[in-house]
Amino acid sequence: MKYLKVFGIACLIILYGEFVSSLWSSTESHKVTLTVDPGTVVSINRTAVSGRECMVCVEEDGERSCQPEAVLSNAGQVPVTFGCTAPWEIFTVEIRMKLECETKPCQHAVIPEDSEPLFEFNRTFHWCLRAPVRMTFHVAFSKTGLTQIRPLDTCPDGHTYNLVALESTKNVHLGSFCANGTITGVQILNGGKVVLTVLGRKKLEPQAFDVYWGDDIKSLAVVNVKLPKGQSSQEFFSANYPSSFPDDDLMTWSFGVPRFHDTTVKFLKHSEPHCQKKVPGVVYEQNGQRVVRELSGTQLTGEQGSFTLTLLNCEMDVVRSRAEAAGLTLQFRVSAIRTGSEVLCQVDFTQENSLSLHIAKKTTDSTCNLKLEGVSQDSVIVPPGKKSTLSFKNCPEEDLLLTVNKTIACERLEDCPRSPVPLTVPALERCLPESLKTIHWNLLAPEHGTVELWAYSGTLHQSLPGQECNGSVEFRVGEADGTPIGEFCPTGVISKILVHANVTVTASPRREPFLSETFQTFFKVFFTEEIRETYIFMIKPERDTPSLLASPGWPGGMKPYSTASWITHFPEKLDAHLTFTKVSQPKCAHRHTSIQVQTLGSQEEMYSRREDEEGNSEITIHESFYLNMSNCQPERGSFSAMWETKLKRHRRVILPIVLAVVGVLFLGSIIALVAICVVVRKKKQEMAHEVARGVYNPNGHSFLPGLPGPPKTVEDDDTHIYDYIEDTLVYGHLLRDDEDTDRYGEPIATDTYRPFNGPTTEATPLKDMTALKEPNGEGEPEVGVYRPFVTPPEATPPTAQDNQNSHTRHTGVEGGEGRSTPEPLSPCSEALQVQQVPVDV
């Protein structure tokens, strides 16, 4: 009966295990595979209201771990299994990314990307804005814009944006926003976060935005607003609304107002704190004038022109403000309506002796009345170094074109700047039309000087088929007389461009009708000594990455009699492979065209070709070199070329021969070594068999070191049986004198054969006979009797159990169970602080 009970209990345990296993397998019905991009952290978090039990099992590096929540930070595909049928009712997913700016200019084009396996979940995307130095991040939603909403409101399309400013002691919630609206961007001081929340079962509608290093600001944040033409109205909220605005801080809204529009600002709701120092209020700046007004006073009414509104807080009495649930809060509305009055604009170029502005009508039949100093004109030029007054009446922005000319020059080389000068975008008056079409930087070199164009940060590449420039702004480089050199973009193999002439760099919009006010350049200029060539390009190709280059003015030809050099530097132990993909040769009226390749420091030509000669299309060069091209005076046709450069390792014929010789020598050495070992081993075996027989062996074995094979047992071996034993061999250990004892008082080894050298001196008793006694102290040890080895107490080896305990102490994990939950790895650890309960003040 006892065995039957045990058997029954075992069966019940097995059945229960099968039931639990089937139950888990039935609930483990939602499996997904998530793709984690490098630098991205995916967090699967439980909602606060969820009371259901559901585990998240993640398989990484061949191991499976199950936890109530999960954090995925290793790039790659990660299988995730949820232990319930509808995990989206229990979990939310956060995707965190980091946008860093280390040098200026810095720009990130962000296009949110969704993960199809997470479609059912509420998803939150975090973009953390970080920089190693104090700077301003500009987050631009210039294409569709944003509309601000109350913090707890939701957007109709299920996509809600939140912007956060990160301060040293707290996070400041700048506001919640929906897609499409009048807010074109936000400037955030010292970094922050852009957060996009997408509701479950809502497809992500990607709205691209740009993040770049913006101009310095003095407030917590600047919200850029561009009011539309016609009648409009938009509400705005202070930071942390409906909670208090940060103590002793300020925030700015910059409103761009169309021409012929009257603007009115109305405060819908506000509260004021108890202050210890200063007074809260608002500051308006418009047309160069600054006005400070109280929160309870009259605000801007029926004014024309763009303006800024800055909210100021005092040093609050925090204790009293918290006790009364009060602080600084503001909700206001800005509305605009079109009128037909004249708009005046004063342009001050007194500090700009090298900047001029050209404004013209697009068409002659435009109804726009454009005036300079009260005189109507179809186009006006605002000169440098003075103040000018412009007026616009019935001049829509789309009817005007603005061109800016900026000159950088020096008359003597010794007077030129010692460091490169960046090509910056000039700051224009806000009252001017926003229809900026073109900017020209005119770079005038001194006599016997050269213009050097550098990349602001990094390198450049030429826009050619297969490596076209695709930015929103097109940058073209040419000579001052209009001769084109090429279009260039950041990141490539060109480190700098030298031109033996005055240069013009032109920026124009690629797809949009006008240039954005916030675009950045990537050029800087330096003036250096005169060069012999017309153009020099400094090239630094990368290994295994083909780079495409072309003659100046591609696809057009080089100008007559012009010369160009491409000086190419690359590391040793590499070869440069040049492939001419396209070469166009003219019929020359005077002189010849020339294509030459020479290594640096050598006068020997590795490649030479004229217009009337055929040449190879491929050439391999083993060290740094320069490629020269010169044009003739064409009678017809043009001279142009395009080629590809690729770096690869040396491939020399002598290398296989050297390797073969080394291999033969190595093989011969091995054979000789094996032969020597065999001979030595045979010698040792022969010498081992010459050991004298008849030596007394107390261990009962005749096996000696060096003899092959293991020793036989006592039962199998009869070497311990002797016919006759001499007395000296039996009692010889009692006849040793002190000279046969080592310096430590221990007897010399007795298992070694020693020849008898005649009678010894008078026997001397042993110093210590206790070592020869039995363990119980009685008598001497019996010779020839096998005794097991007894381990000394202080040398007791560790047991297997001790090893197991030691391993457990080191790992802290027993049997793989009891692992601690990993800490969330997040590149943006600051938590978003969104107010949960609105407070009416």
C-alpha cells in the first residue's frame, strides 16, 4: 500500500505538470520578433492600471529570460513572447533614441519609423537631444507645423507630440501638440526631448522634423509661430500648464505676421504667484521697440508686423504659492486679419559694409507698390553701410524676390584672416519679405593670392551621377566671371578646393520656392599664396570605398587653357585603382589637351594621354600621386572627364614566392625535429634496460621512471621474492653516517641505486628515530608492507561540495534561477513630466 500511495502521488504530480504546461502553451499565443536598431532602447512596460499576470520572455544570445517587464538594448532581431493573449491591454512600448551634437554645424533629419509587430500597442517614441557643451537645439517642423493643445487633450489622428526642456534640477514640459498648425519650430536651451505618442491600432503617420544646432537664446525656449494669410486664431499655453511656470525664468513666442495683417493678443486665463523679488509680466518687441506690460494690463491690439512675446516670472515665494495652489500660468490667443495699409520697414546696414540686398518684383504687372526712401521702383537695392527705409503696399510675398550679396575680401595677403572664415547666413530684418531666393558669397582674393574653400566640418563631395546632392539647399561654386566649377555637398573625399581666381558660392532652394531662414552652410574660406594651376583639389580617398570625381564644370567642359590637379594622398601598403568612366575630347585649334598621372616626388609619368591619342581606361598606382589635366583652345567640342578611384591592398607577385620558400623551410625543420626526437627516445629506452637488478625495492615494484608501461600489481609481479638477501642490504640504513644525511636532517632517497665503495667509518646513529616509528609510536615501520598515503591535515584538498559552494558564492546564481531584473538601459534617462490633473486658477 505504501508503494501504491507513492506511485499515485507521482502520477498526480506528472499530470499537474502536463496541465500547467498545456495551460502556458495555450496562453503563450502572442509571439513577435522585434528589430532593435543600433543606439535604440526598446522598453516594454506594464500599465499602472493592469492587474493581470503576464510575463515577457526574451531570447537573447541563446538564453531565454522571463520578467514582468523587458528592456531591449542589443541591436538586431529579438524574439519576444508574451504569456497572455492580448498583451497590448497590459503593456505599453517605449522606443528611445539619442540625437547628439558635438560640433557645429550639426543637423539631424528625423523620420519616425514604426514597427509592424507593435501595431496593437500604445507606442511612445523618445528622441533625446544631447550635447557636450551649452548650446541651443532647434527642432523644426517646417513642412506641416504643429498646433498646441491642453496637456490632457488628445489629437484626432492619435498622434500627440510633447516637447520637454531638460534643466539641471527639473524637467520643464513645454507643451503638447498635434500635427499641422502654425508652430514651425521650437528652440530649446541646453537640450531636451521630443516625444511622440501613438495610440494602439493607429498606423504611424511619419511627420519628418529636423534637429540642428541653433542660434544662442537667453530664455528657456523660443516657440516660432508663422501666422497664415487671411483670418486666423491660435491659442497658446505657458510651460508646465496648468501648473506653475518655472521660478525666475522666461519663455518666448516669436510670431511671424504676414504683411497687411492686424494682430491682436488676448489673455484668456492667467494666475500670478506670490513674489519675493521682481514682478511677473510680458515683454513685446516689434519693429525695434521694446514694451513691458503687466499680465492684467492691456495687450497688443490691431498692430501690424511680426513681433515677439516673452513671459517673465519673478522669484516666487514657493511656500505660499504651493499652499494656495497658485503660481504663474498663462493661456492666451493670437488672432490676425488682413488689411490693405502700407507697411514700413527700416533696414540698418551701418554695421555691414559688405552686405547688400536686392528686392525685385517677379512680374511687371504686379500690383505691389515697392518704395525705397519714398520712391516707387520695380526693384530696389539696399546698399551696405547705411540705414534705408522701405515700404510695401499690396505686396504679397510670392510677388517679390530677395537676393542677398555678401562679400569677403582682403587687399593684401598679409592682411587676410589667419584662420578660415565661415560663410554664415546674414541676419535680416524681420519686417522684410520672407521670399529669400538666393544668397551669394563673393570671395575676392588679393593680387597673387588664391581662394581656398574648406568644409566647415569634415569633407566634401562633388554632385555627380550616382552621388547626387539631395539636401534642401543647393550650393554651387564658380568663378566670379560665371565659369562653373561644380555643386558640392558635405561628406566625401575632397578636403579642400583651391582656385586661382575670385570665387562665388551661391545658395538657392532645391525644391521649395524660397530659402528657409534657418538653413546652414558648410563652407569656410581661407586666402593663401598664389598657385600655378587654375584649380587644385586635395583628395583623401577611403579604403574599399569607390569615390567619383570629375573635371571642373562637369558635365560641361573646362574653360580654354585652364589646368586642374587632383593631389591624392593615401596610406602605404595600398594601391589606388583609377578607372576613367567618361572622357570627352575636343578638336583643338591651339595646343593639346593632356591627362597625366605622376607619383608625388617623382618626375616619371605613369600615364599620359592627349586628345589625339588613345589611352588605357584603367591604371594602378602604388603610392600617393597627382592627376593633372589641361585644356587647349577648342575648335569644336569640349574637354571633360570623370573617373573612379578605389583603394585596395598591395597584390605583388613576389609575395607567393616568399610564402612558398618559408613553407618549405618550415616543413623541413619539422621533419628534422621529429627525427631527432625519435633517435633520442630510442637511446633513452636502451639505457633504461641497463638498470642493475637486485636493488632492494621496498614498494614491491620493479618499475622505474623511463620504462614504458604501467607497473604490475604485487600479485602479478614476483620481483619482490628473493632467493638470498645480503645483510648489508637489509640493515644498511642503520649504518649511514651524518655525511649521508642532507642538510635538513632528512635521509637521502633510498630508491636510487648506489654502488658499494668499500667499508665505511664507524656507524653513527640517526639524529631522530621518531620519523621511522609507527604512527602509534611503537617500534619501527615494517619494511616491504604497502601503506596508503595519508593526507596531512593542513593540505586537505577541497571537496566537490566545497567547489560547488565556492562557485555559488562567486556567481550569486544557483542553478540559473533567481536572476535579478536588469536595470533599464536608456540613452535618455530623464522622465517626461506631464501634469495629470488640471487645476483651475
